Amino acid sequence: MPGLATKPRTQDGPSEFVPEDELPLIALIGPPNSGKTTLFNRMTGLRQKVANYPGVTVEKHIGRARLGHDRSVDIVDLPGVNGFSARSADERITRDVLEGRIEGLRTPDAVVLVVDATRLESQLMLVEPVLELSIPTLLLLNMADELESRAGGLDDEVLADRLGVEIARTDARTGRGLDAVGSFLDRVLAGVGDDLSAPRTVRGPAARAGLPLIDAFARRRAIIDAALDAANYRPAGPSQLTDRLDSIFLHRVLGPGIFLLLAVLVFQAIFAWATPMMDGVEWAIASSGEWVASQLPDSWVRNLLIDGVWSGVGSVLVFLPQILILFLFLGILEDSGYMARAAVIADRMMLKVGLQGRAFLPLLSAYACAVPAILSARTVEDDRDRLATMFVAPFMTCSARLPVYALLIAAFVPERPILGPLMGTRAATMLGLYALGLVAAVGTAFLLKRTFLKGEPSGFVMELPPYRLPSLRTLGLRLVDRSKIFLRRAGKIILTVTIVLWVLTQFPRVDGAPPPVDESALGRMGQVIEPAIEPLGFDWRIGVGLVSSLAAREVIVGTLGTIYGVENTDETSLELRAALQRDLDLGGAVALLVFFVFALQCMSTVAVMRRETAGWKWPILQFVYMLTLAYVSAFVANQLL
């Protein structure tokens, strides 16, 4: 903000003025499930950007918030942590950001520490290590309304005095209390009150008495207990709604049944609910393509733009509604608190294969994408369990497989009701493919934990949050963020691949005209690998698609559209369906589906696996194992059908 001078802290050297084109930096920190990210989304809205911290795969979320008509700040949303022990990458990154050790990110001018007011006994453990950094800090008691409604309470002023930090109550879902955040930041950035920037110490009986407590954890525990006692803290009483729902969702019989029913609902919605939106996207792509084509002269440029770019990228964009519906359901389940219960249910089964329930959440996130799933496996503390979780994560059916599944299922599976309006044959087929990937993941984990990664599974303890209504604002921002990521993927990888494929179909020229596809450079490349895939029921066209899909699985849809010369390549395209039905029999179609269930056709996953395991041993083993399993399984499927 022009004209504003602030005093950032550095590890060595005096304070200096921030250039006028730099905004003050505010760090947002808190334990997992404290509502920190909800607060971040409410303060920044759509003014966010996501990147990776230098040298690691941890994501960096930075947004811009307005404090008034003429004042803005940058807010960095740090990973959710319970301490600074640096046992995980998230904890190291959080500590390094607060200490100003991250390249390209200066020391924060202030810290906003968010804790769940209904779980203060455990969540206040972050207060002392944050205050020791001597950065102006505001402690937010988030979800304070829930504390009050459940007969809990405390004296904020006494707690603030005992802990030595300013305190405010907020509700990130409704925006209640955000004025206190703005007021605090205004005072800090204006330099009002020298005490805001003075080093802080946590006060309390344990600190003043100078106990001979070697264990820092025990010392902090004693300080927090004394401070809460002095503030007349009354913990939130049990939630009757949570208790009633847990008696159903965590029931040994009803719990797994409800989870399966929710899965059926999601897969049916992917087909039934997404169809009108997909039709709208398809119409928009086709109409815009026709308009652009009418504005350009007949030339190779128009052919490249329409037949290559528009057809290739558009063939993938049409599946965006299905992907967003999947993310919507995942967001609702996570924000409502149900996802943690699903982890508890899964723990009973995962113990039998050698994994712990904590691995369930990374594996579940792999249904969106294997890359963040591998990254989130850092929450699994046991090294063997963590490596096994990362190894099997790509078996979970990610959103990139949806376009392939939808296209082939629409072409070869007629739609008929099975459970009335709840499920049709196509949704059942989709669910079966997801189940097949899950079985492969479980079986592979079972083998790993009894061979290369043999060892006893570690204990699983998870604090279950109360059930809450998901925030529509947070869900909306998450869908916008997922859309941006998907579109960037389409704009980079898919666009590049479709252009290269189109160029390969244009040469060698015959009398100045492009050759038939089977005689083009692309066709000849496919014919080279055709003998290797012919036992699977695939021809050279499918072979080209398999090779191109190594960049990104969904690219095969655009590839087939380019090869067949089909403009509208989605699962509703009758022309593309007819082409596939002509060149693939039922055995080949099933084999192709099975191949995509098992094969690791994602170089981004391989790259992240290499970084997370610090070498090529496990990524190569993972790629070869999954490719071998895919080839053998596809061969068996083709022979049986």
C-alpha cells in the first residue's frame, strides 16, 4: 500500500522500511481443523495464489485482504501444525516462515494464531513457541459461538493476561469477530503501542515458580492448565447432535453401509447431475469453435486452431462438471466432520493389511489427485506406513481417469436402471472400476507390509471434530481453486500434447495436402508399438493414445478425437462412440478400462514420488509394477471376453 512504512523483523540486522510497492505480510497459523483456512478464505476471497515453497513440495497459499478503503495486506496461510518440533515438512516450513528463512518471503510483520475454542486444552500448546518469536501476535478463539452454545466459557481478559497475548473471539464461518482482526492489524502496522512488538513471555504459576521441568511439553502443559484455571475455563459440553450421529456413523454395521451408500450417491451424481452442465459446456465449445472458424480464412492456421487446439482442449474441458461434482462431495464430507469418522471406520479394515487409519485420509484425497495424496502422506508418522501409503495412492481412481471412464462406459455400456433412480448400469460400472482400484491398493499394501516394508503398524489416534454445517463460501472457493488448477493443466500439458499430435498428423505431406492418418508420422509411430499391444485388443490408434496419456491420463480423449478427426470429443459424441465401437470389441474396451485402472500414466506423480523418497528407486519400482499389473490384467480381460 503506497506510503505505508512498516518494520519487519530480521534475524540479524536492524529494522528497515519496506519499499512502497511491498505490502505488509501477515502469517496465519493454527492446529489442524481449527478453522484457520476458513478464516483465510473469508478474509481473502478470490484474491489468492498457490505455489510451492522453494525446494519442497509443500504448497504456499498467499492471499490479499483489505483492512479498509486504502489499506491491504498479504496473508500467508501456513500448514496446520501442533508444534515446531520439525518432525514433518509442514512443521519445518511453518517454523522457517515465521523466522524469515524462506527465500522470497520476508519475516511476517504480525501473526494471527487461530485455535478451536472448544478444544483449548490441546490447541493452546502453540501459544508459547509462537510468542517466543517476538512477533506481534493475536490469538483468535475461533468457533467461540459453539463454546457458548455448549455451556462452555472463560474470562478472555484473564487468559490474555496469563498467556501474555491479545485475544479475540471469532467465528470464521460467519465472519463474526473479524473487525477485531482488522483493528489489531491496523494498530500493528501503524506502529501504535510499543508493547505489540516487544518480546513476550508466557506468564503463570509454573513460569514464575521456575519449576525444574526438563520436559518442555510438560512445562507448557502446566502453564496452559494454570492459565485456563485462572480464567475459569469451562470446557464445551458434549454435543448431543454429535453423539447421536456418531452412534450411527461409527456403528460397526451401519457405519460401513452408510459409507457405501454415500459412495453410490457420488458416482450416480457424476453421471446424472453432471449431464446438463456437460451439455452446456459442449454447446459453448462447439459454438465458439464454429464462430472462430468462420472468422478465419481456410488455412493450416485455422486447421491447427480448430482441429488441434479447440478440439483437443475442449474434449477435456467438457468433463469439468463431473470433476467439480466429485470435489464438491469430498469438500462437504470433509468440512462436515464426517471424513474423520470415515478414517476410524477404515482403520478396522486397514489394520488387516498392515496400514493404520491415518493413511485413509491421504488415500481418500487420491480420488482427486495422487500428487497431493502423496504429499499429505507426511501425516503418517511411521516411515514404513508412509512409504506404503505413497506407493499405493495412484491406484485410487483420480479425477483424471474420469474422462476416459466416462467415454468408454458411454460407448459400451447401455444405461438401464438397477436400483431405480439411485443407480443405473453406467454408475454401477464406474463404481466397479473405483472398487477395482481400491482392491489393487489394498492387495499391494498387504504385499508390501509383508515383504519390503515388513513391520508392525503403529497406533492410530485421531481427535474427532464435532459435526458442523459446511460453509458455502468455503466450498465455492474450493471449487473455483480446483477449476483453476484443472484449467491450467488443460492449458499447459493438454494444449501442448494436442498441438504436437496435430502436427504429426500433417506430415509427410502428399502433393501439399496432409496424408491419411494411418500414413502420417503419428500413424506410423502407433504402428511400431502395435504388435506389443495387439494381445490386449488394441490397435495403433489406442497405442498412440496410451503413449500420449503418459503426460496426463485425460489426454487420450483429445488424442482419439484428433486421430479420428472428430470435433466434439466427449462421452456424448455419437461420432466418437461409433469410431470406438468400430475399432474396439467388448473385450478390448474392458481391457482398456482395466489398463487405466492400474497403469501409472502420470509423470507428475512419478516426479513427486522421487522428491518425497529422495531417489529414483521407489518411483521406478512403482511405475514398473503398476505397468506390469495393468498389462497382465488387460490381457486377461481381453482373453476372457
